[in-house]
Amino acid sequence: MDSGTHLVMGIALGGLALADPVVANHSITFTAVMAGTIIGSQAPDIDTVLKMRNNAIYIRHHRGITHSIPATLLWPLLITAILSLFFQDANTLHLWLWIQLAVFLHVFVDIFNAYGTQALRPFSKQWVALGVINTFDPFIFTIHCIGLLLWAFGANPVLTFSIMYCIIVLYYILRFFVQKAVKKAVHATIQDEEYVIVAPTMRFFNWRVAAASKTHYYVGKAYGRTVNIYDKFEIHPLPKTPLVEKALSDSNLEAFVSFSPLYRWEISELDNGLTEVRLIDLRYRSNNRYPFVAVAHLNDDLDVVTSYTGWIFTEDKLQRKLQIGASD
């Protein structure tokens, strides 16, 4: 989920903690728990700072080790230890329990996004992505805000947030049924697909569709049971040439390939004598463009002169990024 949703979830969880008599009857413990659930709801996303280094590192590691089983256990211990220095009279056990729940919920809800997490590490590095909830879901965010407003105006937080989370659970179940219906509609439309990605958007009935058969890639959108295929690309395996192998060894293209399960490629000769290898993720079609790409420019000696991976919505901006990389 996005940082804003994680934040309101942390605050709501702090209010729900008043169901715990130890928290409800001790103001210092409640204050510590409220701080802890807010911090704990954000802590796993500390790896966002990796984006300051470069996109390749961020793509390879975001929602990786910081969302793993060891991290989910260590974050609460670390946060509890730090908060105990400021709230020395707080009940440490109950503080830790509510922070543990906040961290767990952060990782758990991220699993339902299309991006997913490596929540099974160290047992598996596989990305767990159920793809039923958009990274920012207006309904989930709004219902949290309504719950917080009701609490601010005097409503019982335990009752308010208990009802709220029951509604959210039903909403998640409904999203699974809708996703299943969309997948059936995709099969009825394409029929020979072997691999299908159905990803949610901010609109309840709108879903992104990317699929592959033995011969073609398909990209489109679904509105309920209606599927519109916008693009169809014939599948061609990447050439196994020294140039391509060199390009794929570049850190930006390596990161892209490790993250993207469905992409096509383009190789072209540029006016400046360089050769461009471009990988294009097919999952994120937007305004007739595919904004998530990886590009490498190589010279005749098969040296990577410049490369880039990330979200680019105009060709001019991509070329500026590549020029900056070439000048570094």
C-alpha cells in the first residue's frame, strides 16, 4: 500500500489498541502504543531510501528484505526498545505486541498489491503478489479517514475500528471474486492464453490486463466482464548475441528483468552510432504508452555507454536521463 494508507492504518490500530485493558487504563502505555503503531506501520518501507542511490537498486530490493520474516520480527523489537527509552513507565510487553501487529499488517496488506513483497524470505525469494488491491485504494483510505473522524468527534474507537475492519475484510473478499470474474472474461476473449496478469486500478471495476499465449502478447483493460485488447505483439525470443548478453549484464537491465515477468524488446541503431537495447514492461500501459522500461546504449566495442530503468512518461525525458547517465 502507499505511505498515506499505511499511516492511517497505524493510527487506527492505535485506537483499536484501546480494546486492550492494559493500554486503555494506562495513559503512558497508550501514548507509547500510538507512537509505536504509527512507526511500525511505516518501518518496512524504510527501503524507499534506496531510490536515492538509483532505480536499479530500488527495484531489486524494495519490499524485499525489509518485508521478510526476520525483518517482521526484528522491527517490533527495535521500535519497542527505542520507545521504551522515552516511555519508561509503559508496559513493554503490550507495547511490543501492538507494534508487532502493526508491522505484520503492513507486510500482510502489501501482499495483496500487484507489486507484492518477498514476505517468505529467507525460505523463498519469490515475490508474493495477489494483485487484488491497488497500491492506493480509495475505498480503504477513505473508510480509514471516516473512522478517524468519527473517533475525533467522540465515537468509541474500539467499536468504530472493529466495524471498519470487518467491512474491509468483506471488501477484500469481494475483490477476489471480481478478479476471478475478470480472469474468466480474459480467457473467453483470448482463449489461448498461457499466462495472465490481471492487475487492479483505483477504480473498482477497472483492471489492467496483460497476457501471453505461445505466439503473442496481449495488453488491454477490463471493465467488469468486458475485456478490450488494445495491443497485440508477436512474441520473438531475445537474440542470444554478445551485444544482448552484454546489455542484459548491465545493472539497470538486470534489475528490470528480475522484476518484470512480461516484457517485449526492441533493438535499434541510433544516429550517433550506438545501439539501443530497450525492454518494455507490458503490465503498465498508460495513455497509449508503456512507461516502465529499461534501456541500454552500447558502442561498437560492446561497452554500455549509458543505461536507465524506471518510469518514464515521455521519450524526451528518457533521453535526458540517458544523457545524464552517459555524462556520469
